[in-house]
Amino acid sequence: MSIRFAPAISAAALVACLASPAFAAETDAATAAGPVDDSAIPATDAETAVPVMRAIAPVDLATATGQEEAAPAITVSGSASLVSDYRFRGVSQSDEGMAVQGGFTIAHESGFYVGTWGSNLSGWGTFGGANMELDLIAGFKTSVGEGTLDAGITWYMYPSGASNTDFAELYAKLGGTVGPIGLTATVAYAPKQEALGNWFPVGAPANPGDKEDNLYLAGDATYGIKDLPVTLKAHIGYSDGNPGLGPNGTSVAPTGTYFDWLLGIDVTPIEHLTFSVAYVDTDISEAEANLIRPNFATLAGNSISDATVVFSVTAAF
């Protein structure tokens, strides 16, 4: 704010003008026009005539410049779950029993990320004798139009199991929203590897060392109910791989080709805590399951691909 000075007649006249009602009227007019920051104008002590500076409030640079605090370049997120049955593409991996699962992801602002995820397994001979699955993941996310493209690779490991049971799989996911509905399309392809080979074909001689590939296509949909912490979800998947058993009695697509599907509901009563229930099933018939028993059955003799209801609780951070 600038102040113009008229030619001074005398110091007394100047003091009188500063104290006059006319100046007060000007001040009222300025106030009416808008707020004036006078914190930098010195006030005068009438007795000593010594300038006294008013205290200046601390300045919030982010507010003053109109800028919000910058987001961190690297973020870490993760979750831990307790599930009544670990179903991988519709097939139980935990002998239709409970599983403890968890993982975390480290993401960079550029879109690149790495992560890991693990779960206990049924053990007792499947998965090369391993009692645990450990996945190593690396990928990249980017915006595509109104949606998001997520592409990367997953290395499925079975610690303490046979090394030829591990395999790598490439994936690409395209997600977006249509009104209140979230949609995701997934393509996962595992190139030819021993872990996917048909080492023990049904009704044919063993073929150790065989290498096969595997294709998985999936579609997912979610619908959040307005004003409620409830999300409905649906999934359908299609597997196309070897129609037998791989090394150590494992196979990603045990009957060659099959569909799996899921219908469920998520409830999040408080932030970062989710309770879920889902109906899971496949179109693998009992006759097809019988061809690869006992590997494709629980210890009680039940098929590990039959319909079930899975309950879970997940805490995220």
C-alpha cells in the first residue's frame, strides 16, 4: 500500500491531520473496499515516540503459495488376511482349510512397483512338498484414457519344494469405471516352462521334462452401494493349459481348460478393515477330477475344485 504525502506545512499540522476524523473516514472506506494487511506498518508509542513493530503471525508457505504438500515419491502399502480356504482360480490350494496370507508393495511415483505376497499351502506332497507359496511381483501402472493399465510379471515360488515347480507369468490388466461400476479385464500368460509341463498325462506314459505354457483370461466387476460401506463383486476366469499333472503333481490348469467364477460381497466397517464372503465354483466335473486323483483331492477325498463359500477378513495399510 502506498501513501502519498502532501507538502508539509508544519509537523504540528501533520500530527493533527493524522488524528483527525477525516482520516478515520478514509480508513473506514478502505476497510469497506477490502481487508488491508497492516502488520508491516509500525505503530507509535505516544509517550516515547519510538516506533513499535507489531507481532507478525507465522506464514504457512504452502497456504501462502497455494500449493499442497508434495506427495512422497515412494509409497508402501500392504495387507494381511485370514481366509477359510485359499482358492487360486477356483481350485483350493490349502486342502480346503484356512490360510494366512499377506504381502506388501513398494511403488514409485513414476508408476513402477515391486512387491511380494505369500500364503500357506496344503503341503503333503503337492507343490513339490512345499507348505508355502511366495510370489515376487514387478510391474508398471499408467493411465490410459479414463482407465488404468497395469502390466508386469509374477514369479510363483514354493520354498522348500522342488525347484522345477516354480514358474513365471506375465500379466496385463486394464481397469476403469462405467458409472458406479468398476471393471477390470486381465490377460495372464505363462510361457513354456517345466513347471507347466504335462509330465504325467492322463492315460499315457510319463513324460518328465515336458514344457508347456498357460493362458488365463479374466473379467472382474465391482459395485459400491451408495452411502453404505458395502461392495458387491463378481469374477469369471478361463484357464487354458496342459490337461494333466506337472512335476510333483501340480498343474495350473489340471483339466486342460476350465472356467472359474465368483460372486461376493465386501463390507468395510472401518477404514482399512474388510470382511468378505464369496461363493466360488468351477465347471470341472467330478469325472474330470477323478482322473487326476489323489492329487486333485483333499485328504478326506473331496475334489478341491467343487463349489464352496469362502470367508475372509483383511487388514490393509
